[in-house]
Amino acid sequence: MAKKKTKKMTDQLRQAIDDCGLTRYEISKQTGIDESALAKFYNGHRGLSMKALNALGEFLELTIHLGRKPDNKGS
């Protein structure tokens, strides 16, 4: 049986941007992320800084869910 392929985090962020119902311009203005940086990230041409990722995650009210449990060996 094949493993279920998970989406990359960047793809999930792009999906969250699409799902929020706002334009990238509006997100840029409300988060302080440079509009061109956000557009380049969205189009897959570059990444975002940690500061920008934090602002985007907070704005979109995102949380990270771990897909695998930590290894308890040696505990």
C-alpha cells in the first residue's frame, strides 16, 4: 500500500493565502510583508524570511500539526 503523500509546507501556505479570501495586496498591507516578496513566494520564485513567515502565519491564524510522533528511543 502506497504512503499518502503530504503537501509541502509552502504549498499549504499558498493554499491558506488562497482560502483567506483576501488579495495578496491586502495581505501585504495588513502584515507588512513587501508585496513583491509575497508575490515571488506565492509564485514559487523565492522563499520568505522567518519574520515574514511568522507575520503571515499569525495573520492567517495558522497552527502547525505534527504528522509524526517524536521518537522516544533512549528516554
